[in-house]
Amino acid sequence: MTDTPLPLDGVRILDLSRILAGPTATQLLGDLGADVIKVERPGAGDDTRKWGPPFVTGDGGEPTDESAYYLSANRNKRSITVNLASAEGQALIRRLIPECDILVENYKTGGLKKYGLSYDDLKDEFPSLVYCSVTGFGQTGPYASRAGYDFLAQGLGGIMSLTGPKDGPPMKCGVGIADVMCGMYAATSILAALRHRDRTGQGQQIDCALLDTQVAWLINEGCNYLLSGKRPVPQGNEHPNIVPYSVLESSDGYFILAVGNDSQYQKWCDFAGAADLAADPRFTTNSLRVRNREALYAAMPAYTRRKTSQEWIDGLAARGVPCGPIKHVDEVFEDPQIVARNMRVDVPHHQAQSGTVPLIANPVKFSETPVRYRHAPPTLGQHTQEILKDVLGLDDDEIAALARNGALTQTGGQSPGD
């Protein structure tokens, strides 16, 4: 721990987002020091609180309402419940906005207009506000009004057509990667807009869509198509532009070989005792190996099955040839490199029977301003009174009045989840 201010110390975010894309962005900014006020629906909160099991185990050994999914994207935040469906709740949000630098929301396009909280409703009154809208399809275009989900973005954005075995069915990624990557793009965009605001005093709206960001991270396969005009197809564990680059069978299982250049290929041949493959004119350069991939992959198992996976990993690593094991998730967190990099962090949590909850750590290492885990993922409305007192300077009677008039409860309707 250090007393050095974190990079975003003094920045406050009003977070009206839920599920994964928006919360991923605000969690990252919270890790960097921003004060993130997570606005949640009274009595319900973020949808992901119910996405389990597993849930945090409470003092009596019974599951709480805190799901692992929710925990994954909501640390370093404070939770306040506000009923946006009530005029009083909408007024409370407007009182919070001038105390914040950034507003993040992921309602459907136009969804906040009926509450008077869209960007157009706020931009003149709060000209320095950075307003980030995260949606499935963006603020414009024929799909703008549609609800968007990670799975849909993966399908429509092309990644499912590239994922999975050759000649197999379309396959989504094992995690909500379209949401996560959209959150990363959103966080980067927010930082850029904040830099512009600090320089000019001018806020702006950021329009960040799951589909747009999904298309953006088609990366080389997207450019392969744009350059060649040929439709990419699933390669299984192979690489479209590099060979050999795949999962290979050993004498006791499988290992990854990721040859990146011709020198590494020759080193693999030398360690494998495959002089014939080293000299074969079909395989001497990467371009030739890509063209003749089927012949090379058909010939390699006769050599790879002669050694164990660990023998391949140790021998090739010593020669500077990229290779590695394929681990299950439980094995990942026991790996000495992962342990040394502190990629698991246990954060105090007042509902947990053990007193802490295990989280995946932020992967960024700062030399002067290391990430601090100031807040466990908050329970629903945990910081409502604290925020109203600290940020708005309200006293107990004023907070009680807000509760009575429906600003903090479900009275007068419940905020929609779309």
C-alpha cells in the first residue's frame, strides 16, 4: 500500500450501467482510482447479482445474493439505489451529475430519454460532462433500437464463424469477450474524452457499441478478408497466417507449439530430429508452410508423439521456441507464474463467511501507483447513505425524506432493466 494518489484520484463516475460491458469499463477506471458510484434499481440491482450459482457463502453457510458473475466486474465501486422511474429519483440523479466527471450508461438507445437523462437532455446544463453510452448496436443505424447481448454481437460480428473446429458448427468464445472488449474500448475512450475535457472544458458523448467493437477486434482475419476478398473459415487451433501454430499431440497428452518464424521452425526440427521436415522445400519458409499446412501437420505427429508434453515444453523453451501446456482454470490459479504475478486477490467482504471474497486481480502493474482494492464489489445499496452524505452533503432527515418520496425505493414504479 502507498499514500501516492492513484492515477484517477479525484475523478468521479456516475455509473448507470449493468451486466458486463459497462461494469467492466467502470471497474477498470475504479481500479485506477476513480470514485465509481454504481446506481442500481431498488430491490433488484444489477441483473448479474442473480446470475448464479455460485454465490458468496454467508456467515451461516448459506449462499448470499452476491453471485460470482457480479463480483467479477464490480469491485472498487460504491452502490446507491435510486428509482429512476420516479420524478424524485430523476431529480436526485441530476443533483449527483454536477458532482461527477463522467456518466456511463448502457440503456437501449433512447432509453433514458423518458427520464430526462439522455445526453441531449443534459449536455447544455452540464457542458463539461463526459457521457459514455454503451449499447448493442450504437446510437445510429437500422439496428440502433434493438437490445444487444454479447452472444448476438459474437454471431453478427463474425467471431463465431471463425471459432471452433474445422467443418464444425459456429462456436462462441467461452467467456463474454464481446462485452469485455467493448468495456475496454469504452474505458480507453473515456480517458481520451477526459483528457479533452481537462484541456478544453468541453464534455462529449461517447457512442460505444458491442457490434462495432466486435468487428474492430476481428483484427488480422478481418483484414485478411478485406485484402484478399476470401471468406475466412474456422481453423480450429491453427493460425491462418502462421504454420506450425497449433495444438499437437505428445506421448502423454497435448501441448501448444507457436512457431513464429523460420528460425524457430528449424529449431523445432532439430529438437524433434526431423531433418527431413527441415530440408523439405515445401516447408522452408512460413509462406510455403501456410500453403502446404495440411502436409506438414500430417507429418508432424510421427515426431511429436515421441516425447511427453513436458519434454517438449522444456526442450523447446530452452531453444527459444514458443510452446506451452493447456491448463484447466483450476490449474491456472496454481501456476507459479500466475501466483508470482498476484493474479488472485482476496478482498474483505462483510457478508462472506470467510471474511473475504477471491477475485481476479487487475493485470496492470504500475511502478509508482499500484492498483489498490479499496472496495469489494458492493452489496445492493450498501453506500446509499454514505454517498448522499459525502457527495451531496445531505443529513439524515433529508435522506429519510428521499426514501419516503420514492427516490430510493420502488415506490412509484421500478426502473426498467432494458
